Amino acid sequence: MGFSMSELKKKTENSSSDTTEDEESGEQKTGVHCCDKKDKGDSGVGMGVLFFIASFAICFLSGWLLFPSLLYSKKEQPFNFNHALHVAETGGCESCHAFRDDGTFAGVPKNSACIECHESQLGETEDEAIFMTEYVEKGIEVPWHIYSKQPDCVFFSHAAHVTGAKMDCVTCHGHIGESTTMKPYQENRITGYSRDIWGENIWGVKKNSWDRMKMDDCAECHQEETGSKGACFQCHK
Amino acid sequence: MDSALIPKGAKRCPFPVFATGIAVVGAVLLWGVYAMGLCWLKGLNQTNMNDYYGFALWIWADLAVIAIGGGAFFTGLLKYVFGIDELKNIINLAVVIGFICYSSALLILAIDIGQPLRGWFIFWHANVHSMLTEVAFCLSLYFSVLTIEFIPLILENRQIDKVPFFHNLSHNMHSVMAVFAATGAFLSCFHQGSLGGVAGVLYGRPFAYREGLLVWPWTFFLFTWSAAAYGPCFTLTVTKLFEGITRKKLVKDNVVHILAKISGWMITTYIIAKIIDTIYWAFVTAPDMGFSLIDFYSNNSFYGIWILFAEIVLGGIVPAVILTVKKYRENNKLLLVAILLGVFGVCLNRWVMVLQVMAVPVMSFDTWALYVPSWQEIATTILPVAYGVILISLAYRYLPVFPQEQELYDAK
Amino acid sequence: MTQDNHGKAYKFGMVIDLDKCTGCGSCMVACMSENNVPFKEDETNKKDSITWMKVFKLTNGKPFPDTDICYMPRPCMHCGGKGDHGHSPCVSVCPATATDYGYDTGIVSQIYTRCFGCRYCMGACPYHARYFNWWDPKWPDGMEEYLSPSVSPRMRGVVEKCSFCYHRYQAARDRAYHEERRDNIEEGEYQTACTQACPAGAITFGDLNNPEHEVSKLVKPDTHQCGKPRNPKAFRLLERLQTNPKVYYISEREWVRKAGDNYRDGEWEKSK
Amino acid sequence: MKIDRRSFLGLGLGAAAGVTLSPMPWKLTDDSSIWSQNWPWTPVPNDGEITFEDTICTLCPGNCGISVKKVDGRAIKIEGKKGYPVNDGGICLHGISGLQYLYDPSRVQFPMVKSGDTWKQVSWDEAVALVAGKVKELRQKGMAESLACVSATDKGSVAGLYKRLLTSVGSQNFYTLETMEKSWEMLISRIHGLKAFASFDLANSDYVISFGAGFIEGWGSPVTNFIANSSRKERKAKLVQVEYRLSNTAASADTWLPAKPGTEADLALGICSAIISGNLYNAEFIKNAKDFEAFAKFVNEKYAPELVSRTTGIDASKIKAVASEFAKAKSPLAIAGRGKGESAGSLMEFAAVHALNCLTGNINKAGGFWTVERQDTLTWSSLEMDDSATKSYAKSPIGAVDSLVSGVSGSADAGVFSSVVSAVSNQVVTSASLTKLFEVINASEKSPVELLMVYNANPCFTLHNTKAVKAAVNKIPFVVSFSSYMDDTAQLADVILPSHTFLEMSQDIQSGASLAQNITAFSKPVAGPVFDTKHPGDAVIAIAKAVEGTVASSFPWENYQECLESIIGDSFATLSEEGYIASEFTPPAAPIVVDFSIFAGFKGITPLEGEAKSYPLTLMPIDTIRLASATFASSPFAVKTVEDTVLLENDTVIEINPETADKVGVSDGDYALITTPVGEAKVRVNLFDGIMPDVVAIPEGLGHTISGIGQVLRKDGTALTGKKGATSIITVTGGTSKNIGPLENRYIGGKGVNVNDLIGSVVDPASGLDAAWGIRARISKA
């Protein structure tokens, strides 16, 4: 408390006006000046503005550019999977991403489904070789990172949407079926969410219906299609 | 040491004495902060609340500080809107108290919720039907208003005031303060009221439930009215406390008496309304739900019928009589009794509307629920008190809280 | 989101025959096991013990040997609220819309991850059907293996309650959709875990809007009076508060029916 | 470096503005709230394909059919099996909790040998070799009879294997727990001359008088009884409950007759008297009964309703009314066996009650009492015994008791009964009593049992006077436990060969009491094994093989599965496919014999221990379905359902009438000291109007000792601290955390008082079994 307002005022009144110098030396000089040139004229506002602009720029840009890249960790898929090729071979999403008899959705197929075709290696790709040697032969399920993985609190009925409302897979999942490579999986370091849930855009802006899979996106569509967002339990468990 | 900061001409205790005092209260504050940290890190299992007692000690404290902080909006309203000019001599204190009370209330709410990181959902996913949503919005808005009202006072600090910009800012803010006072009064009315509504809308709790007007139960209006009525009692109590501690006269008697008189009439009207409300509730609302009045006040001595008597007679009728009758009001001792009873009365009312609501069994086979707060709850409840003491001491020391101080000192 | 529920919507409800209930506790455990309800080392403080389905023990208060007891299982009542418009005591007070009323099912539903733990809903519920997670849910090492993926385990600091095993309704709907029956669900397809487990068969569950369903036949709900039972042996807990629960009780015993609500001296005799 | 203050202000404001206008704060706010929704320490169960697998629950003798729900092969829930004859979809709380038993980290996770206060992990081979070595040694010393085994029951192939091991070694010391089932068996043998067990067709009876049987507290086959009880309304059937306390069964009954504890037999005979004097009995059925005249004379003289009214406290008119209703009912049924029927009880009490069944003749008919001949569906190959085994086997069991005859001989009243001893009771029946076994061990200087094997039993918890039982067990040089859990007995063992839980193993099951049909069921493993445990049958086979010689050759099977297939024979295919075979009871071809001569020496039932002067109250153990009180301890789920009027924090809560409380000077919630001739305990008091004054009720199933064991060392020398190597931290009430050792189950262990610490054993002269049904006690404020 020893350092009083009067002192502060004096200092600000007397601080240096070396606005032409670069930041670092300016700071140093300021330090010196304020000690020995206490009764010089007031020109500190300019310095303040400079600092303001500099720190604004740094924070603003790092918030937009650095922050997103720090926020997400990138994980490579165990091996590349060519959706386009498989869709062409099997005829559609449903042949691998199927419903079980009780109406639940099986999601990513298990090895047992894959080896219906891949009894032995079919093609010559390295990826298939990895699949065969590392997973099928060792009896391990492939630890895919699932782009559309919703958190545990979400209940999503594929049956209601695909069978009931006759929705197309693309509406939510985009054109993943036409992809030939798997993009890296980005996981939010804080939430553990897949980046695809929030959307690629850091503001979460979406252009296509499949760009984002947040609750608001579900609610928006429900509101349009059913006239109600639905009660909590409709989508939460 | 800090003399340059002290308002000009004001006599303050030596800095070491002041610092020691602050350090002692600061220790209490740290204890509270520790308890608060425990609640945040380990969760609300640190409290003795349970599924029957979802609201407990500190929610009472929350409601109580808001009620006694009601002096801020009401005094502001009287001064700026109704133009009772004498009150300018006590408005600063009222604003500081209000600021302390409302910031404390916000802090308590932040501790009270099970998921503090999601606290903002109350704004983002607001349910407009919920009284608590109304509370949150009004509370935070009114807190902003109070901050705006508090700023000019800070700017009046001797050193800050020297800066022309701040001086002018302070001056300009003063001139538009009426707008803020009016906004504040409006917001606070809703805020106080919605806190009353919190209990009053609980139609599953016959003890709390009240019928009402439009979307608001009677408790909505009673809470606003009681905060306006009893808030000044607390402002006066703090004034008296300061005068006692500093052994100085800080506010002129006529100011005190005006505020006391207004408070007295407000209490009178409030307590009449409260009595009518109680009678209607006891003879119409509750019986419709299968309860007699005595069902709410039996079984244990803690929540005996005495509590209703204390609230209405001791905390209502007695201060109302003292404060409305000139002779009594101007008797210093009686005045002190009245304002203390007033503060007690409104705190008791808030206690009843939070704690007893939880305690009274509703299902015929249910039992009375009583609870004893844990030390963490007590510490976090004392925390805002310590914080308030520190802030108000700082304000008193460095800001011209009492404009008449100098004049009164000179006159002595 | 105000729809009235007298249309084609379901109105799921439960009828519990108190004369059949033996207080065995199967419903409580079936519920805990179905819904990933956690447990602590000491659960004897019943005021902080999470039991979505709780069995109360009522006594008639008479001395030996005229004493009688009755067990009353209490799930969430899924109140329709005043006028049965969906403004249940708890739903109307939740500041963050973390709990709401499903107009298509009559079920009071909830998002645990939306709840920020203000506990206002607990204060609003006269049945003590809502429970707060005072502690982090912890399972003894390895025991979390039995957790069901159908119900998300809740975290510390949020309120939870009985959901009428909504996930079972979802599962039934999934099947119905898959079999192209849209959401046409048979009575037997959606039953709560407690109903299914009760060895005494004391619990019946179904659609109160469907006169073919057993629950409707048992209590004959009066739609003009917000579902008040027309069966004189049936009653709802705290009927007079107008919470309009969807859980009904049946008992031949007069003292039990009387204990279901509050009556001032002489009122019960008159009301009979 | 010194920053100028105005620059500093600029820096701060710039940073604030820059940050605010970037997505960072907003995204962080949102993400931190989402983080709180996805806390890494809150488990996330994996999703997958849902399947159901059926098996049988063997936690209690009820043996319900269960469906285990699985997600991608992971067992997640247990439900009742629809259509199964025992439970038809219903299930009790313990059955539902089965998975808590399965995944319990406090299970014995691998074979262990005790050294000092440390348990050391050993391999199965080592453990088997150790046990087999001891057995071999005893055989070599010619002391094979000092090998003993305790099992809950002798039914089924697994228990059969244990018994076979003993026999092949040369020991008759195979003991089962003493339950009401044994008493009924003895009684049927004495009265009807049949080797059969009792069964009760509750579901079809229209009038049941139960003398303290807790149909809905877990008696017999609990779920079957729940179903029968709840269908009473529709069937217009009546239940009369004779009990000193308003138990759940009494509350559910149509009539509650609160007879003083210990006078149930008097009341039964009083009703007999009323039936006989009113000529309401089934004269056709009784026509050939032995000594009926004597019995009639006896009850009319000594048990006229007016006389009985004085002893029991039940109005004579009420007795007569019940007698008349009972006799006139279409299929009346009288049942004995207090509480859950887990104790043998006084044989004469059973006899007095059964006299009612005999008078109405509702025996071996629908809705009546059934004598069911033991059908041994298992066909064991003959076993080989060498000389040493044969020699040892000739010695009678250590816990041998004589029964039945003692009740008749030397009776002063013998005169009125026939002096000709009937064909059915002309011999002294010798059987083995576990209680007696431990008594003998305690009485001998050196334990006559050298090696005790404990399978599916927890005698240190379930037998009366646990202190004495534990002393006896401690005296036995080598104790082998086959328990899955560190239960009260396993704690005292030298070696533990942990068994699979019922969900992890296959076995054959004979459903027992209170069913009106024979059910043979086959349970199959539906999970695990979660730990390094073994099928108890495999363990015995391995031990037998390691003992070598004729013992090994008596166990020709590779493993239990092979054994089961061979001994079940033809029906194995059907069993493993259908899961069970049920057949309705068929009445025996020959008319049933009834012999009333057992009443010749009737002097009331086995009295309570303790004198009334210093112990003015009667302490009665009470059962509740919510607490398991037999071999298995309750699960965390079950304990959670227990009311705070039964267990409060770690204290047992006793129940007394407010009148008693006044007399003793305690009030509701007080701590009290309860003292019996056997022990004392500090408990809390709950006042309940529904209990008779001067009676104190104390809940069974509490007071499991929490293991006092020290460390458990793995083979590599590291301490076992939980499955994943991490010590599990459990937060307990009050928010404090403490480390839980791997074998300590604090969800039930250390909670409350074991009733059996307070009640001593009392040998029933009629059966030779432990018939203690309570004890005298006093209480004082503590």
C-alpha cells in the first residue's frame, strides 16, 4: 500500500515517449527514464497504445491460429481404409454398417464381419496387409477412432432416423463413403470429443448439414421435421 | 503511511492498527476461501446437506444478505427517483453495502451449485418458467448496476480524483446516476421478488406455496417489500456500528431519522401484508392441501410456533411501532433495538422460507428433516461476512463514504 | 413446446398394488442394477442414499397387536403438474431446462449433463424422488464391468431420478422402427425393470391413455380430472397438491389409502 | 525489465481485447463445461450387441432361473427367467445382485496359503499338491477318519464329489448345515416311516397356517413363495401367521396370531384339540393312524383351547375359529420352520404343527403337504476303497448324534401311547451333526479332525455361538477353504482354493423345498472366470488324483464336465439343451402311514438358554429378505436397501416394543447393551409397536467379520492391491478416503452384530440337532 496513487500519476506523467524504438528497448529505456527523468513531459499514452496494439495482435492471432491447433490432438487411424473402394464392392453403407435384429445399430463392423470377405488377403495394399496380420490373425478388433463418436450421455437411434425418417447417411456423416483415405482423427484435449462434433471451423460455423453434430444441430432438425425439439430423454441417456 | 489516500481531513486509525485488523479478518476470509476450495474441488459432499435438505445454511445466507442489501436499491430509489435529498448523505454507504451483499450472493451461488463449470447454463439454456432463472438474470444485471453505482465513489478517492479524466468521469456518472438508480430499483424489485418466488411457487411444498398474482406468488411481492423495508435497517445498523467503532458521529440525526421513519412505515405496511398473507395461507391455501397451520410448527422445538411469533411480532410489529412513532424513533436506544430487530426479522423470514420449507414433511408418513451444517458450510457462510468487513473498512478508510463526516467532525 | 397429451401420445404410468407388495426390495435393486446407480460403503443415511425406486414402510400407528404395516414403493411420480399440462413441480423450476416433460410419453425426462446441480428440483419435489450425486460415483475396482451402456453413469454434482427406464422405451422403439412399425409399441415390449423384477407381481406398467392396457383397467383414470383414479381402492400420493402423478397405488386397506394424502381432522371421514 | 504503468495498462487491455475477440475464452468456457460432463474418472460402459444367456441362481436353495443380459459378451444385468417353473420371471434382490458377487474385487483371486498374517499366492498345482499331501499323510498314518468336510448341502454332483472324496479316503465325516429341511426329513421318517423330504404346495392351498415361517422373508424358495403369496387374493386363499412380531409375512397375512415365542407348538396342539373335539378331522384318513386315540386324549386333556389360550396369549375363541376354518378348508396346510428356515428348530414343534396336516389328511394332494422321495438322479460309478480306507470308514462320525428315540423312551406319559414300538421307529437313528462336531473338537484336548475342508459353507458365521465355532476351527491343524470370498471361515483357513461363482460354473441342481414339483436343472457358465479360480468339482478331482491310489481311481474323470456328463447319464443332453427337467409330484402308491406315538413324551419344545430371573427378555433372531444370512454375505446393492431401523452406520438396530423400552429405560435411537448367557453387544434401539412386549428382535445376516488379514503377496512378491494394480480408493460418508485392501469387503463386513455371537447352541433331545430358536436376554442403556 506504500505505493500510492500520486506516485503512479507522476510516473505516468513522466514516462518516456520513445515510441520509435522497438518494444524491448523501449521498455528498458522507460525503466531508466522514469527513475531519472521524473519531470519530463507526458507522452506515455502513445506507448500505451503501442502496447495495446501489440498485445491485442498477439492475443487475437494466437486465439485464432495457435489455440485451435493446441486444442486438438491429432491421431492417425490404425491404417488407411478406403471407403470408396468398399462402397463400390459392396454396394452401400448398409452392407457393413448394419442394424442388428433388435433394431440397434452396429456401428463400425467388427473383424468377424470383415472376414466374411477378407478370409484371406484380397488385394495388394499395405493397409489390407496390416489389417490381416495385425488384427485378424491376432484376433484383435481394430481400434478405429470414430469421427462421429458422440459422448456417453447421448442416445442416438439410427433406426428412427434411417428406417423411420428415411434419412440419408450423408445428411449427418457427409460424403465419407466417397473418401479413399482416412483423415487424421482430431480429439479435443479438454473434452475428449472428436473435432467433427463441434465442427472443423473454430467458431463452429457450418455450411453443410454434416459439418457439425452438436445438440443444437439435432434440435434444429427436430424442430423443423417434428415441430418439437423433443424431451431430454429422446436423445439423452 | 497511507495518508495520501485517506480522504482529506478525515481522521483514521494508524495504518498498523488498520492492517492488523484487516489481517485478522483476512485470516477468517482465508479460512472461508479454503472451505470454498474444498467445496469446489471435492464437491458438495463437504457439506451436511442431503437429499431432503437440498437448500441449506448458505442459501439462507444468500437470501438474507440480499434482503439486508436491499437498502441499496431502496435508498437509491428514494434519493434519485423520489428526490429525498437528505439521503445523499447515506446513499454511499447503502451502495457499498449493496455491492458487498450482491457480490457475496453471487459468490455463494457459485459455491452452492454442484457443477460450477456449468453455472453459465442458467443463462445459456435458460428456462423462463423458473424463478431461479429470473434470480440469476436479475442478480447479475443488478450487480452490474451496483458496480456502476460504486465506481463514482471509488473515483472520489483523493488521489484518483486528481486525475482530470477520472474526476470528470465521476462527475458525469453522478449526473446520470438517477437512471442507474431507477434501473437498479427495477431490477432489484424483480430480483428480490423472484427470490421470494423461489419458495412461493413450490406447489409441492404446502409450507412454502402461496397463491398470487399473474405468474408470481405473493411471496414475490412480500420479498421485495420486505427488502425495501428492512434494507435501510441494515444500512442504519452498519452506520451505528461504524459510529460505535470509530466513536465518531458520521451521519446526521435527521438523515438517520428520515430513513428510519421511511423504513418504519414500510415495515408497517409490509407486516400488515404479511399478516394477511399468513392468515390466508393458514386458513385457505394450506387447508386445501390438507394441512392445518399447526402441522407446520409441531414435532420439534426448533421449528415451533415461536418462530412465526418471532418473525411477525418481534421482527415486524415491534420495529414497525418503534420506527413509526417519532418519540421512540428519536430515542437512540429504542432506535437501535428497532433496527436490530428489523434485521433479525427479515433474516428469520428468509430462514423460514428456505430451511423450514425443507424441514416440514409433506407426505403423511414422512418425517421432519433437521440438519446441522458442516464446518465447511459455516466457513463459506462467514466468508462473505469477512469479505464484506474488509471491503467496507477499505471503503471507509479511503473513500468519502460518509459525506457529512468532516462537517460533523468540525462541529464537534 | 406445449402440446396437449390427450391426443395420440402415450401417457405411461404405473400401478402398484400395496396389498401385494411385500417390501422385498427387488424393485429397488432391479432399478439400481438397470440404471447404473452407484453405492457407497455406508448407505444407512437414507437422506443421501440414491434410490430411484425407494420402498417406504408405513405403519398404522396402532399399538400391539393392532399394528399394521404397509410397504410403499416410490419411483418418480412423473407428475403432469397442475391441470396435467406438463408443468411438474420439478420441471417448472429447473433454471437450465435440464429436466422437462415429454408430451409424447408423459415421462419427466432429464439431461444429467445439462444439470449444474442447483437442487431446486429436489426442493420442489414433495416425494423426495430426486437425488443428488453428493459424491463421485465410484465402483470397486473391476465392478464397473457390469455397468450398462444404455444408461450413462452420472457424475458428481448433478441430480438424478427414475426415468421409467426410458432406455427400454428407446430400445422398444428401435425394434419397432427396424420392423417398420414406426413407434407402435406393444404393452409388453416396454416394461420397466422394477415391474419386470417384482416377484409379487405388484407393479403394473403401461399406457394410461390406452384403455386396453392393464394400468388403465386397474385404476380407470378420469381424463376429465387429470387422471384421477375412478377405482375407489386406487389413489395417488398427495392428490390434493395437484401434482397429478402417473403412479397409482391400490389398497383394500382404508388406513393405507388415507396415508396417501394429508387430511385435517375429520376431513377423511367426510371425503369418503 | 520494468514496464511503464501506462504501457502495462495498454498491454493488459490489448490482451483482454484480443483474447475476447478470439474464440479462445468462449471455446474454453464451453469445453470446460463439456469436460465436466466427460470426467475421465466417471466410467463409460462400452456398447455392443445385446444377448441373453440363461442359467440358474444358486445363491439360495430356491434356485431361480435367471437370464443374464450381456453386451458384447460382458455380463451387465441379471433378470428373472420368464416361464421358469420356480420363479417365472420374478427374482429376488440377491439374485439381481449376482454380478456384484462376480466382479467383486474383494474375491479371493487366486489360490493362497497362509503364513503368519500374510497370505501368499500359490499356483493351483502347488495348492492341490499341498492339500493332497496332507490327505496322503493322514491315510498313511491310518487317520483318514480325521478328514472332515462341511458343505451347505449334500445335494447335487459337486457336493457329491466332496462326499465321494471323503468316502474314498475313508471318512464318514461329511457334514451339512442344519436347517429345517433336516428336521422335516427326520419328522417324515418318524411319523410316516418314509425316507423323504418335505414339500409344500403353497400355490394351491386355500388355507395356510404358518407357525413363524417367513414366506416373504426368504423361507424355502423365496420367489416361488412371493408368487404364491401374491396370488392369494385371486385364489381366495387365506394365510394365518403365528408369530410374536408383525413380520412382513404377518403383515401380509389375513390373520395374525401373535402367540408368545416358544408357544407355537402349544397353539398347534390347541388347534388340534379344537379340531378333534369338534370332530372336524378327516376320520377316513386317520382311521389307521397309530396311537391317534392316545393323541386325541392327550391334546384334549392338556391342550384344550382354553388352556392353550393362557400360555399363548391367543383367545380360545380365536383358536377355535381358526381350527374350524382350517379343518373345513379344501386344501389346508400347516407349516413350521421359523424365519427363513435356516435353523433346524425343535423337532417337537414341527411334530405339533404337522399333526394338523395329519388331522386334515391333506398329504400328498394338490395344495397340501408332500413327502417327496429323494430321487437320486445321479448314477455314480462304484468307488474303490483300499484297506486303510475301509478301516477308517468303519469308524462312526465324530459328530454322531442319536435322534428320535430319546424323545420317546423314559417318558412318564408313555402309558397312554402304545407300548409297542412301531415298525417305523424301532431303531436308534444315528446321524452326524455339525454342531456336535465342533463341540467334540472343543471338548477334546487335541482336535480329532486333522483336516477340515469347507465348501459352500460359512460355519463361523452361520452356526450358533460363533466364538466356540471359531475356537474349534482354529484348533484344527489344517483347514482348506474352497470359498470365493474371504468370508468368516476362509479367514481362519490355512489354504484357500477359490471356487468359481455360480455364474462362472456348470453344475446340476435339484430344486428343493416349497415346490410342488421335482426340478432338475443344469446351470452353465455365463461369465468369466474373472479371476484365477477353479470349478470346485475340478478342484476335488485334482486333489483326488494327487492323492493317488484307490482315491485317484475313484475319480476316473478328466474334469468335472466329464464327470457330470457321466453321472447324469441319458438326461444330460436334454438338460444341457432345455436347461431343466420338471416333473409334477406323484403321490406314492401305498397309503401313507401316520404314527402319533411321537407325542408320547411331549413336554413342550426345546427351551431357551438362560434363566428368566437374570434375563427377563427373549431375544429372537429375525429374518429379512433384504439381508442374506446364510453362506453368502449380502451384496452392496442388498445392503443399500436395508432400512435404517435395521442397520445404522455400523450398528445393528434391535427392535423392541415401546412398552419394553419404558421398562428397560431406553428410548428410540438410544445405544443399548444387550446381554445374553453367551455374549453381549452394543446395539441401537428402534421402537416398533408391532413386536410383542418383552421380546427383543435382532436382525440376522449382519456382523460379518472384516478380515483381519494382513497383506496378500503375489508370486512376484508384490502386494495385491486390486485388480488393476491400483489400490481402490473408496470415498466414504464424510468425504474421507481410505485405502481398501483387496480382500476387504467394507460394504457388509464390519457392519453390525452377528446374531450367532449372542445365541448359543441348544441340542434338541428329539433330533440331536441344534434347535436354538432364540435366547434369554436383558438390555440396558449403553
